[in-house]
Amino acid sequence: MFNLNTKKLCPIGVDLGSGYLRMAQVGMNGRQAYLHAAGLRAKPADIPARTPAWQRWAIDTVKQICQEAPFKGRSIITSLPSDDVFIDPIRVSRTSLNKLSELIPQKLQKRLPFPAENALFQHIVAENGSTEKPASEMVNVLAIATAREAIDRHLAIYERAQLDVSGISIWPMAMIRSFTTFFCRRENEQAHVAILLDVGTNHTNVVITRGSDLLFARVMSIGYRQLEQGQMVQRLFSEIDACIRYFEENGKDLRIERMIFLAGCGTTPALCEKVAELAQRMQVPAQIGDVLNAIEINQGPECLVDRRNSKVDWATTFGLSLEGLKN
């Protein structure tokens, strides 16, 4: 007999982005997720990212949040910011899949924003679900690269903050983990292709997934800060449209069936309207995916999270913590 009432605390998820430092520890009570503890700080506008001053701020802030929030343990799962991760879809023949470690650096070297010789590469094969798979078939692959110095920079922050890094994930997988945990609970929903939109301070992350299978991901350098200028809204949705067209042209028989806008309840009505218009054009259902309203919060005097009118989205942070369930 399975004991569904067993509580389990996940590692602390740490999301150090361009606008905020978010830390959250999610627990599972049987099959129900709950928020054990969390902390949030905005990055000072006068401290540029990746600088020594930024590192000192991050170290001090991580320590402060750990002192204020009732986290249990020192184990964390983190991810690199969108600026530090390069993700690009490529197409290769099925016969080339065993040579991806050689092919990906060659295909990406002219596109990378950092030298290829200083990069670490990974990949995810995005299958299209075909039952017959001839050797000549072209396969979609998400090529992922990051500079070694970016990883070293982040590991140094957590080491000096006296935290134990048990894993470094990537933001698309963290978004998917939150999606499947909070908004994809029915078994039949796992087979549907969904597009996830996450607007941050300086970036918008787009993920297309089927259940827990990542099919497409892209980051755009337009976030809330740029959208305040007004004219950037149309550009953002033109870029999202381009992602959708690329996926549907190369995804063969796959079509997007659902749209989730991962956002806090304080997001702007104008942005919600644009998401609704896009879903209407695509003729797919859309919803606001506010993970703060989808999770039970361990309320207490140490609770550092306020659900009210928050523009901050916690999907990536919660997803990072939930990654610990795999272990």
C-alpha cells in the first residue's frame, strides 16, 4: 500500500534573474504541493549584472533570505539566468543523433554570444510522436550552450553563501515542472501540446511542451521594463508568433492546443488582453497560470510572500525546487 500522506520537502529553488532574486522551498503532502518558505529581493538598479558588485550583493542577499525564511537544509537547485543560456532549435537527420556532441558546437559557433571554445553544450531531442521513424527523418533538437565562466560565477555565489548546489537546471524545464504540477493534473492533459509564456523584468521566455516533454524554447529580450515603453508590445507578440509558426511548420503533426500565461495576479490587464487575442487567433483555450494562487502557502510570521497584486512570477523558482522530487 502506498502512503500518500507522507510529507516531503524539496531542495530550495534559487532563481537569480536580471530583476529579482527568488528563493522558494516547496513541499509535497502526498500529491498536494505546498509552499514551505520563500524569500524575494529586487536587484538594485544601480548594480549591473555579472559584475563583482552584483556578486557581492547576491551573496549577501542569499544569506539574508536564509536567515529570515524558515528553510530546512542547505541543499539548492538553481538555474542560470536567461542571459547566460543560449537555446536554439536545430534539425538533424535521425542517423546523426549519435554525433550531436560533434555537430552542435559546429552549428552554434557562429551564433553564440560567447566563444565556442569556452562553452558547455547540452541538447534535448524533441520527438514528434511518429510511430514510424525512418533513418532519413529530420529530427528537431534543442541545442543548449552556456559559458563556463557563467557557471563558475554562480557556483561561487552559492559556495560563499554556504549553500550546497545539488543541481543546475535550465529555465524551460523548471517552467514545465510548475506547469505539470499545478496546471496539468488530469491524465489526458499530458498528451496535449501547450505553449507557456513567462514575462520577466527584461525577458520573455517561451516554452512549448507536451506533458513533461520539452519541444521548443526561446528567450526574447523584452520584459516588463521594455513593455512600459508601449511600442514594444507589438514586437513581443510578433516574436511569439514567429516561434509558433516555426514550431508548427517543423513539428509535423503536432499543433498547439493550449496556452498558459505564467504570471502573478498583478500583471497588467493590457498584457492579458494581448495573450487572449493571440489565443483567440490560434483558436486555443488560454488561462493565467498564477502558481502563488495554485499552491497552499505555509502561512506564519516568517512568510515572506504576498499573493496580493504581485507582478512577480514564481513558476521557475517553484519548478526548480520541485526538480528535487526526481531524486
